[in-house]
Amino acid sequence: MRCMTPGRPQPSTLSVALALATVYVIWGSTYLAIAYVVETLPPLLAAGVRFVIAGLLILGFLVARDRGSRKPGRSRLAVPRAVEWRTAIIVGGLLLLGGNGMVSVAEQSVPSGLAAVLIATVPIWMTLFDALLTRRRPSALAGIGLGVGMLGVAILLFPTQGVSELDPVGIGLLVLAAVSWAIGSIYARHGPLPQNQLMGTGMQQLAGGGVILLAALLVGDFGRFDPGQVSTASWLGLVYLIIFGSLLGFTAFVWLLHHVPVTTASTYGYVNPVVAVALGILVRGEQLTPRTIVAAALIIGAVVAMVTGRPREVEGAGPSPEAGGMDTSLNEEVP
């Protein structure tokens, strides 16, 4: 997906502000919603159900719109090829099972705000892997951001007694989730997907959700599911993630990619953690220790530096955890 569509009229400032606010608040709030979901719902089972339903809704909408269209000359919706489903399964598995699924598991023991901060490192990992694959050195500013971001991650991973109690397994899963998102995003640049980005996203959400459900079956999440023990907050959190996180937030982000520069749309990457941390403190009473404050400042500052220092020819918004797929090419855009 290209960052802006040539020939379209410029949107109003109010429209852009509302779309940005939607992406900032909704995607930032998904970490809080996940925290409520995993309180009484098995994490992988809930994540799988979320993306399967979202994927079916997107694909169902496209099919219904295609069948209801009577405009002459309008091309019909193409049936996805097997190779495109293969890409959807691989990318969906990396982004949703390796990414969102691990976030859901980790948030059983890690505060939602801290989870968002660690996921904000995705652009850092993408820059590192891209430099290794293309043998192209990042800019000086991006290189500084890379080093500072890694330092922030190391502060959280380093075991320190008497400073703060951080679950090392949960922190490790979040780092792996960010790495998986980065790998899936890079793979999505080259894997064949439908020209219709909305269809590609629906396929990736459906396929990725299916992979998560398979993982949930293997780890016993289905056996641990007891509808009578699920709280109202968990059910509401799941509905919120489906409707707002996977559908409304995604729609606002795609609109932004068509109407504003990619650097503007990509600001969600360092606003979401701030929103998530604030909501975690205000709603769930999560505590910020000096250790997490320092690490969060380093990581968010690093992401800002790397987005600012990214060369124009590889400019892009990077992956969107809540977009649930899409072509996440740095130049062909993403959610």
C-alpha cells in the first residue's frame, strides 16, 4: 500500500486529527483490553477467536460488497490464489501468533503499559534485520537510535534484585513478540498477496487466527476454558479488541496511509506506548518504577530517532500489531 494516493483531494485538518486520535487511543488501549481479557480467558484461545472473527468479518464484507455491486466496468473480486494463502498463513502466524499471541501470554504477568513499551521496539528490530539482509548501513541517527533502544531493552531484561520485580519470562516473550513482528513484516514485503490490501488483511487475520487456535489446542487452552468462570470484563475486552482494535482502528489507519505522509501515520509507534502506560496507571493502578521509566524513555526516544532518521526511500510506518497483517513493507505500507 502506498503512503498517499495521487490525485485525491487533501483531507481536512479535522479529519486527519480524528483519524490520528482514533489510532493513537484505540491501538494504545488494546494493551489494557488484553490485560482484562487474559484475567479469566486463556490467552491464545482468546487471541485466536479475536482474529478469526475479525478476518471473517472483513472477508464477509468484501464478498457482500462485491456481490451487491452493480457498477458497470467495476472489476470483480479476485479469488485468492494458493500462494497468496501461503503468504497469509506465514505472515499471519508471525505477526499474530508470534506477535499478538505472545503479548497476550506475557500480559498475564507483565503490566500492559510495559508490554506496549517493549512492542514499540519493532521498528528497531526491523532496522537491524533490514540492515543485515540488505547490507545497507542505517543512517547515523537511526544507528544511535538502535543502540539506545537496545540499551533500554537490556535494562528491562537484566536481573536486578531489590529494584523492581519484573517477570523475566514475560519480558522475554515480549521481546520475542517484537522480533516476530519484525520478521513477519519484512517477509510481507516480498510474499505474494492480493492487490486488494483489505482482502490481504482479512486473509492474514483469518489465517493467523487459525494458527493461534491450533497453538491454543496444543498447549491446552481449550481444556482450561470454562465459560462460567469468565468475567464480564474479559468478555467486554474481547469484544472491544474485535470491533475497535481489529476493525475500527485498522480502518482509520488505512485511511491515514492514503491521505497523509507515512511519517505522520507512523507516529502511532511512539504514541501508543504513552497511551498504554497512562491507561495502565489510571485504570489498573499499574506502578512505574524508576527502572521502567528509564527504559521506556530510552526505547520511545530510540523509536522517534529511528523514524526521523529513516531514509526517504525506505520510509514507512512499519508493522502494526493491531492491524493484524497487511503488506507491512516500509515502502508499500501496512495494518
